[in-house]
Amino acid sequence: MRTSLELSIIFGFPRYATSQKNVQHPAAAEYTNASHVCYEKSSIVKNSAWDLSQYNALSFWDFCSLQFHEAIVSAKHPFHIATVSTIASNGDPRSRSVVLRHFDSNTHEIAFHTDIRSPKLKDLRNCRTACLHWYDPALRVQIRLIASATAHHQDSRAEQAWHASRTTSRACYGTPSPPGTTMTQFPAAPTIPDLDDHSGYAHFVVVVCHFEELDVLALHASGHQRVLLSLKHDKVSWSIIAP
Ligand SMILES: Cc1cc2nc3c(=O)[nH]c(=O)nc-3n(C[C@H](O)[C@H](O)[C@H](O)COP(=O)(O)O)c2cc1C
């Protein structure tokens, strides 16, 4: 018999319930149809767009490209925000969220914008290899890629992106304190600059990530599907790998 305290922990605070012996983790419940009071039961995964058996390597790359194009234009797209990981000079890995700004399926490039003063750029100067990662819990799809990152600062690419950016986005680059600076209080929101105010441009950087391989994992109740999609040598191929 469980004590009332144990039961209140299990049902009231499901995040802690897994520390209880013989209590199933809520995430596992979705696979087995076991119910949990605070987590919605989801039926067997019907993730037909990401049923990789429908595709060959080329058609799957076309599909992924379409997703990335849509992720650039729509903030509602599940892949609009990527997690980018870099390696600091002391060897520590660091991850953070960034907004996708540009995708080119021909050159295999994906880009985000950042501040030249940010620690992530120091990391990329130390090691230009970055890892980009997405997971959509609704689709149950994970994408991971390793990229070689190039920072564009005050060149034609940065200039073009700056002119295409919104003043609300430009506001972040005009702040006097570099990202990561210790402060005595939370700063007020930066003032939105006028369209002809380019003072933030000095800090604005486009980070272009060139990749040649995508690791895609689609979770399905009927069997997970994982592929390594290779874009090397201008030829699209894939290998099915164990999930
Ligand atoms: C949803 C979201 C989107 C973000 N997008 C960006 C972005 O596009 N560029 C950026 O430099 N930081 C972005 N940030 C902030 C970074 O995640 C990070 O906190 C900041 O850039 C400092 O990173 P660093 O110290 O690793 O350089 C975003 C944060 C969130 C939560």
C-alpha cells in the first residue's frame, strides 16, 4: 500500500513520479496506453509525412528541404528554432537556441544571425564545427546535422541580411552590453531603431552552416526509422541505420 504522501507525489507532481519504485515514466505511458492523470494519452503514432519508407534518398531530401524552407518563413514551424552546439576553448560543449534565417538546398547551407560579441562566436573561432539539432514532439522527429560554420561580418552577405532584417530584430544588436555581461538588474527591452539607424550593424553576424549529412530519426510505434542522408559529392544517398 502507498502512503497518501506517495500517492499525492505520483498524481500531483508527475515529474517526480519516476523516482517511485514500479511507477512508470509518463513518457513511456504513451507507448503502452497506460494512463496517467496529468499526461494526455496519445494514440498510436500516425506520423505519415515522416514515414520514411515512402521515400527514396532524393525524394526525402526534397521533403526535408521543403521543411527547412517553411521553417525559415514561418515562426510556427516546429523547426523554426534550432539548437546549436559549439565547443568552447576549454573543451566544454555549449548549446543554445537560434532562429533559422536562411536555407539553401543547393549549397547545403543553413544560417542564423547572432552578435559578434557573443560567446558562441568565440567558440566558433576556436572550432568551426557546430552541431544543429531539432526535435518536434508532435511529429516525434529528430534531425541532427554537423556543420562547418562561417561567420560573415561586415561583408556583402551580412549587409544583405541586415537590410532584409526587421527593425525589431536589429534592436538586439544595438545594446551596449555584450551578451553574457554580468548586470545588476534585468535590462529594459532595447529600443527599436528607425529603419535608417544602422548602429547595430557593427555587431551583426550571419553564421552560415554548411553540412553534408543529415541524421533523421522518426519515432513510430510500429518501429522507429532512422537514416543518414548524405549529400556528399553532389549525389544524394542514404543509409538506414539502427535507431
Ligand atoms: C527561442 C529563442 C531564439 C533565439 N534566437 C537567437 C538567435 O537567432 N541568435 C542568437 O544569437 N541568439 C538567439 N537566442 C539566444 C541564445 O539562445 C543565447 O541565449 C544567446 O545568444 C547567448 O548565447 P551564447 O552565450 O551561447 O553565445 C535565442 C533564444 C531563444 C530562447
